[in-house]
Amino acid sequence: MSKIREMLPGEYGLLDEFLYQAIHTEPGEPRPPRSVTAGPALGAYVEGFGRTGDVAVCAEEGGEVVGAAWARLMRGYGFAGDGVPDLAVSVLPGHRGRGVGTALLSSLIERCSELGHPALSLSVQRSNPAVRLYERLGFREVSGDDGEAVMALPLGGSDEDARGGAPFERARAAALRVLTAPALAGRAYLQGGLVPWVASGRDSGRLHGDVDVSVRLGDMPIVRAWLAAEGLHDPVLDSLELPCNDQHGDFGVHAVVDGVLVSFCPFCFEGCELRQRNAALVATDGFDALLEAVIPGVAEGDLFERRGLSGGVAIGCATLESVRAVKVTSGREKDALDVAEIDRIGCDPARYARVSASYRAMRIACVAHGEWAGHLKARGRPPRDPPLSHGRPVHHHQRKGAESAREPYGGSRPYPSSIFASAAPP
């Protein structure tokens, strides 16, 4: 069993070896020369480590340091913005596949959150199986190319994007309350893990401070009954009745738990594929109801309708044409599947009108800030703190813009995604 602790200054010299071990190569490819870490691009991750702002944790087994995760403010491969530390993680080959990497990352995330950093970022090759681990911990892609992705995890720090979001501890408490509810014992199924405490706001454009839980379609009635018994089920937040789909499928239920918006996203198996219902598309690989049909702050595409909400939040209803255009240019495999689904459905203006009308009626994203107290008062319930705050949404063109900030390293990289990568998920 590994002991996770802060790395001692006298151990910082080990980071060069861990940096080399973090270099990802495809099966059958030769390892790069050991001297590669002396170059300016990789060397920046460890050179002079211990400066103000540098953070490192390590895993110790039998007196030996067998893994490390560290972060520093720099313009490295995983640069995602000024003030966002770029991190690396590495586990020695003989100790991988036992959860050491997950424990290291969790410790580093907690430490950086305590220090007030607004987010953490990393770079990873798309073919690396470790991508699933990073997604499970809440990292989401913010930029990238065909070969690799830059992923970031908002930490609810003090920057203006995250200011006012649900605190990490409160979001975690809400998630654990859901997962340990007796009524849901054996029924709540975490497909891909818990997404991700407070982290989903700035990546997808959804509300800051929400938690997603994947639930079997057949268990949705139990979820609703539990929420009703707990006094958490508010029909205003429920997307079940959206009439934008001819199949009238179950699109999920939303509730406010401990001041955090929790979305229960139903899934089922169609043939051999796991599918999740979506409020805009018939069936896609992801439950991004707000992203697909109502895109907060979207800056491009056909916007037939925009409204200003209290708190300065703008809701835009995008046509399928504009959603498709964004997905075509993203290059993501999941988006290619969504494009195919849009093409199968067809871009039907009448259907779009039904979608936008449904969202106006359901007000899924509208119960926030001043509207929240008014909504509760109208229902005869005492006002309380608003359930969540909105971070500034990241526009699609802003996500891609991070690439230009990485130009100081210039040119092609000899080893794509050479940082924050291991041969197998750590």
C-alpha cells in the first residue's frame, strides 16, 4: 500500500527520472534517448524545481519513492491559461495499475485547491488509455489537435471564472449524499465516474458547480421517488417532459442537493451500445442537454433567440446547423458520432422551434441568482441561498485559442504528449 505525502525538497532530484518515465510511446515504438528530458521543452517541468508556487506529492512504498505528481506555473505542453499550473504524473513501471496514479492526482488536486489555484491542466496523447482516468477525475478537453489534447480541471479557485461557484467540499458532500442514499443502494451506476464535483461548468458551458450521475433508465422512477421523499425534486428543474423528441424518452431529472445542481442522466443499452438520452438529439454518447440545444454564451452559429437572465447570464438556443458546425470543426471522435446523428435526424426548423419552446417553458437553466428566491417565494417556501452560481462560459473559439499561447515552444514535438502520459493508466 503506497503512502501519499508531500515530496521533500531533497527528493526533487528524482523528478527528472519520473519525467522520463512519464513519456508515452506507442506499443512497438522505441523509447526516446534518456537525454530528451534535458531539452528546454521537457526540462522546464523539473529545472530548478522548488520555486515559489511549485507543488509536488509522491508515493512511497517500503521507503522507496515509486511515483510522483507535480505542478508548476509555466507555458508547457499543457498550458491552459495564465495562473493555471501545468501538471505531470508518473509511476514507476513495476507499480502501475494499482491506483497509485489516481491517489497521487487526487492528492495534488486537493493541495492545489487549498492553495487557491483556479484550475489544473495537463497534456495527453489521445490514444493514451490514461485519458479515461483524467476524465474520471474531472479533467475536460479545452484545446488540442489530432494527436493530443490539453485538458483542464477547474478547482473553484479565486479567479473570476470560478468566483461564486459551489465550493469543492459542498459539491463533494452533495455527491456523496446522492451515492449513499439508501433508496439508491445498488441502483445508482457511475458510468465513467462522478463528473466531477465542481468541475463541469467551464468545460461544457453548463452551470458551474453541478454533478452528473449516470443511472439505469429503469431506475429513474426510484430516483424520482427518493428526491420527492427528500423534498429535493422540483419539477421546474426536471427535463422529463421536454416534448422535443418523438420517442418521448426519459431525459433525466435535475435536483438541488446541498446547494449543488445534481443531474441524474439515464442510460440504456441499444444493441451492444450504451446510449444516453439527450434533450436535443434522439440518442448520443453524451448527456449534454444544455450544450446541444441551449448553449450559454455561444458566440457563433445561428442564434434565433437570446435572452438575458438575472445575474447577467445569457441563454442562447442554437439551431442544429450551428451545433453541427461546431462539432465538425472540433475533430473529437464523440463529436463525429453526434454529427452523424444530426445528419440522420435532419436539420428541421420546425423541430428546432419545438426544442427552443420546450427550453423556454422548462427553464432548466434559469433558476439561479435572484430568480431562485422569487421562485421559492411563489411556491410558499422560505428563500435560501441560491443553489449555484454561473461561471463565465468558455466559448468554442476561446477553447481553441489556448493553442496560440503555447507557441514559445514552436515547431513539431519529437514525442507528442510526452508529458503526463504513461504506458497504462497509472
